[in-house]
Amino acid sequence: MLDGLDLPDAYGETVKRIKAQGGDKSRLGMGALMWMSHAERPLRADELCHALALKPGSTEFDANHVPLMSILVGCCQGLISVDKKASTVRLFHITLKQYLCSLPGIFDRSHEAMAEICLTYLNSGQVMAVSADPSPDIRDAPFLEYCSVYWGVHAKKQLSECAKSLALKLLQHYDGHISGKLLLGKARHLYVKDFSISFTFNALHCASFFGIVEVADALIARGTYDINGRDFAGFTPLSWAARNGHDEMVKMLLGRDAVDPDKPDNSGQTPLSRAAGKGHEGVVQILLEHGGVDPHRPNNYGLTPFSFATRGGNNGVLKMLAEREKARQIASA
């Protein structure tokens, strides 16, 4: 493939050959390259095969449409290979990902398409039938974990009307859905001993977790969810948005008259403390500018937002909090 050509030229020629195959071969080849170059983590072979078996919006997953990995490799004309030891699929070279991500017009709406596929999978009858028991059997749904953890990441980057509709469909049945449990199980630095079937983490918590403003706004408009409602850990939607650094979501929630901007979670941490500990300067600034936020409020163990910023080594946040305190002292002098 490389003889007599620079890498970009070689990649371009190979992509042309993949497209020229036509029909399912072209669709599978280009689809595999899209997933391989834009997925949030390396995909296992079975995950990639299931992703390519889906048609956005379909209500059922048909296992008969799952392609063989050997066929995918052939359709990609040597641009992907299987790491048998790790059971993951990889691109020919790291420069190939850079090439595919920068190529104009080829995958401009990749995250939009991937969100639609992930949500289609989560809404399928096969996945809806999976129990949210403490130890669910998900061997027949290998793509389930990826979709549960990353559908919102893709949707936040690019949200189509189709993906928004599919997200609202999923979230309508989110209480007790296996995807919520899998999402929280992968959340970093979240200590939860037991996810029972009845754990509370509703649709608005989920939309705020991912920071998808359009979806959260639609959920609030329905009047079904308490904007200050607490989940299993006492997190409100604002707590999740602040913890995960979603500036626009925080602004939207603070713009609602009913929101409590300083409501603590089970450990006594406020949204400001969560944002300060994570070093989310934009969120901290937005919260500090809100009149209802106490920048000195301690948690159950006496730790303040300044304490959490110090522990995290977040100097930018520390500077903002110190400047806020200095301004307060000057104003009260």
C-alpha cells in the first residue's frame, strides 16, 4: 500500500478503493473507519461488528446482520487489523486516525451518526429486556457498555433531531434501565458500593451528567422532573453538570427560577465544591456570579470549596476564590 506514495497519498488512494467497492462492502469499510477514528476508546472486535449491524432508528437488533470480522478487515483494504491478544481492533497506523479526522467532508457528522447508533442499540428490544440486577448477563449484548457510557458524549458533540428523539425515548424508560447502571459504574472517582434495581438516577440527572442542554431543556419542559431532585448520592442535576464541567448546562439550570444553586449532596458538597475539586474554572466562575451560592459552605467534614480546590491542586480555581474573598472584604470594609 505504501510503495511509492507518502502516507497521506497512500491513505487517500486506499479510501478511494474502499468507496469504489460499492454496496455493503463500501458501507462496512467506511463505517468501520469512522468508528475506529472517532470512538471514545479502542473498540473490541465484537463491539465494532455490532455497531455496524445497526440501522439508526430500528426497533430491534438483528444478529443476522452482524458482519464477520474477517469480512470487515477485507472491506477496509488493510487499514484495520485485529489485536488478538487484546481482542481490540486497531488502525494501520496512528497517522491514519489523524488523516481520517482531518479529511474534509468524509466524516463531518461522525458523532451525530454514532450517537444515533448507540441510542438505537439502547432502545432495542434486546437491550430493553436486559435486567438491571446487580450482576446482569450482557454477553449477548457486547456493544451495551460502550453505548451506555458514551452515547451522551457523542450526542453532546453533535446532536441531530433523530438522536434527540432517540435520547428522549431512552430517557422515558431510564429508571431501572441497565444503561444507567453501567454509566455510573464507569464514572471516575464515584464511590458506590451497590447499584440496586431501585437506585435513583433519573432522566434529568443523566442529561445533566452528559451536559446535553437540548435534551435537559425538553425534559424540564415536560414538568415531570424536579429540577432539584436528588439521586442515589444526593446529586441534583446541577451537581452533575458542575462536577462534569458543563458550562452551558450549568447556565441553563441556573436560569430556572426554581433551582437551588447551593443544594448539598449526601456528603455535604455543593455544586461549587464539586466544580472546584475538579478544576472546572468556567463552571466555578458561573456559580460565583450567582447570588445564591455560598463560596464558604463546608461539607459534612468541614471542607469548603477552597479546600477541595487545594486538594486538587487547581490553582486557577484557588485564584478565583481568593479574588472573590478579597472583593467581599473590600466591599464590607
